[in-house]
Amino acid sequence: MHSTTDVVVRPVASEDEVAWKRLYHGYRDFYKLSRDEEIVNRVWEWVTNGQYSIQGLLVADGDGNAIGLANIRAFARPSSGSMGIYLDDLYTDPAFRGRGAATALLREVRQIAGAQDATVVRWITSADNTTARSVYDQNAVLTKWVTYDMTPE
């Protein structure tokens, strides 16, 4: 668990379901993903049960209100024979942006990666997500890699 004077980052707990789902809906709305409650419930189960190695983090303000989330998971890196941490989702409630919540989440993910002997923390974001990218640019290095998606048969 990591804290600053303004926010505290901690693992998601079962009693966080309402707050986590509110934030995750905000994340999905931001990326114009469906409001499908079945998907949100499924991901909540993954986060709380550790399925697929997914670990959920919440960041709370000084009053204990959840204001942001991050979902991470380990992944194998065959090219280096090592493990990495993948940051699947990072979201801060728009009313609380600019207060250090995203930076605190990134700092916690970095510490988790170090404790797990991971060699990298990796994530993607939309090219036009300039608000998030300004935070990311202060905490990580933009890579040259281009991402592709292929639909399974």
C-alpha cells in the first residue's frame, strides 16, 4: 500500500464493489465501451478472485472515497525470459483529476512490479488521450511499438 498526503492506494477488497463498479463504468464510458453489466460483473469477479492473475487497486482521497482504479496482471516476456506487469486499466474520476491519483497508482504498480522482479510495466492508451498521456510521459517512456488486434475465428 502506498500513500501520499492526499491519496492512499490499496488493493481492492470485496466491500469496494459499488465504488469499483462506479469507477469501472466511468472507464468504460470514457472509451465508449458498452454499459454491459455482465462484462462489468465478470471483470469484478476476476479482480476480486485474482483470476487470470488480475489484481485490482483503488486510490482513495483523504476522506476514504474511491477516486481511481488500476487493474494489473503479470505476463510472460519470452524475448527476455522474464516477467512483466501489464496495466490493463487506469482511471481517475474526472472530478479528482490533477490531484495525483494517477501518479500514485503508477507508483504503486511500479513498486508491485519491483517486488515481483518484473522487468517492465507496460500499457497502452489512446493516442488522443492527452490528459492521461501527460501523466504517462512523466512516469514512463513512449515506445516505438505499434499495436494490432486480430479477430479470432
